[in-house]
Amino acid sequence: FYIVFEGEEGQDAGGLLREWYVIISREIFNPNYALFKSSPGDRVTYTINDFSHINSNHLCYFKFVGRVIAKAIYDNKLLECYFTRSFYKHILAKLVKHQDMESEDYEFYKGLDFLLENKVSDLGYDLTFSTEIQEFGVTEVRDLIPDGRNVIVTDQNKADYIRLVCQMKMTGAIRKQLAAFLEGFYDII
């Protein structure tokens, strides 16, 4: 890249390119675009906003963002952003694990940890292989396995439930956005 800011004098000896990356990274993570959200686990890292589809061009934007981030890495430039551990794992094509949920949603992670270390009966309610998704005030039940809303989680299958609910939250809910981002990213790297 050779960067020139309109209406400004100066030659790009690296400083303008660095400034451009800072400006574009701020815009990429601007909450008004609804592409990324800060992780509720730490409020410092970013993850894909699963509601980004409210922006009709969101998949094109994710492809562009993937290219920008890959180009920044290629150019050895820092961006003013950090991603969740699961997002980095997606870039590296590594499987996410329930421990990765800690940086995504700490409260949810602690609940999964409680479930893993205790008996399902200690929860005080029946848990099924499904999860509720809140989207624009509407609650939808999504099955983690076929007919999952009718399959009870037991002490014998709770590890499967934890794996599946983490896969759904960290991968399945953002599958299209992630695919577009990775397509752009691997166009460059």
C-alpha cells in the first residue's frame, strides 16, 4: 500500500500506513456497524457479533475485514484490537474447547464448569440438548442434536452437551460471518 490522505501533504515512509491501519481498525470495531462486539468475558477482546446480519452487506464487510487484518499481519503493522482465544483458533483452524468460552462469556463458562464438576441433579432443573437464543426480543429454541429439546442431559452425556453448546455458541452462531472473514484473510495470507 501507498497511503496519501486527501488534503494533507506528506510522503508515506511508513507513518501514514501505520496511521491508516489505526484509523481503519477503529472503524472496523465501531459498534454502529455491528460487525464485532466486545467480549462480555473481559470487555477488552472482540468477537464476531452474531447479530451482524442486521447489516445486509455484513458478509462482504467480513471478507474485507479479513483482508485488512491479513494485510496488517503481512505488513507487520499493529492494529488497535485483540480477539478472543476462540477467534484466533478459528483463524488457525483449531477446534474450540469449553475452556475457550471463558474469554467469550465468563458467566456462561462458570455455569458450564459447575455442570462439569457437579451432578446434573444439583442444578435443580432439567437441562436438554437445546439452547435458547434471544434475537430482537424473540426467544427461539435451537436443538444441539436432532430433537435435542426432548433429550435430557445426564451425568453420562453432560460432556457431550458442553462440547455441543460451546461449538454452537463459538462457531455455529457465527458460521457465515466466520467463513467470509476467513475467505478474505486467506486471500492475502
